[in-house]
Amino acid sequence: MILLNFSHPLTAPQRSQIEALLGAAIDREIPAMPQFDEQQPFAPQLDSLLAQVPLSPADWQGEPLLVVLPSLNFIAAMLLAELHGRMGYFPPIVRTRPVAGALPRRFEVAEILDLQGLREAARARR
């Protein structure tokens, strides 16, 4: 499994939580933290961000990919559209949540969301 991380670096416990939920190992993590200038158009910045991801067209279409989305909703939406175009389907994504009562604030992995499964279920309700 290749993990594309467009968010904060993962901790060892978070990686373990992901692997436990998947029942598979993370073979490779590719970090690509977006730092977008909100005064500039986002599309070229997204192109620059994805140019940093060392995957070939065959990798995008054939390797098992899991994604940690960036927190800014506009970037996340554009990224999902771009990934769907490259992959041919929506990737599964990691959902994190704050650990209740933790000081300092820290995050745990809550679940893996099957976006393609959600899409297919929604099409059945059209």
C-alpha cells in the first residue's frame, strides 16, 4: 500500500492504526504538504503539488493507494477530482479525529473511508 499524505506527518501509532484497519502494511509513504497561496489561483498550485509526487501513470492506475487529505476543503475537493482523473476511481481516505481529553491536542485514526463505495451506493439511489 502506498500512502499519499497531503497533511501533517503521521506518528508511529497513527501508522499502526491505519495498518490495523487495512489489514495490510504501508509499504511506502509519500508526503506532499500543500502550502497554497490563497491570493493566487489554486489549479496551478495543485499541479505543482502533484508534480512532487513520484508516481508514474501506471502507478496511479495500478498501485493500491490510500490518501490523507489536506485540511483546507477547497484543496481537498480539487485534489479528489484530480486523483479520480488519474486513477479512474475515488481513492480510500484516512479520517482522523482529536483524541478526547488529550492535552496537548493530538489526533488518532478514526476510520478509512471508502469513497468509491460511497459513490457507487449513491448512484443506486439516483
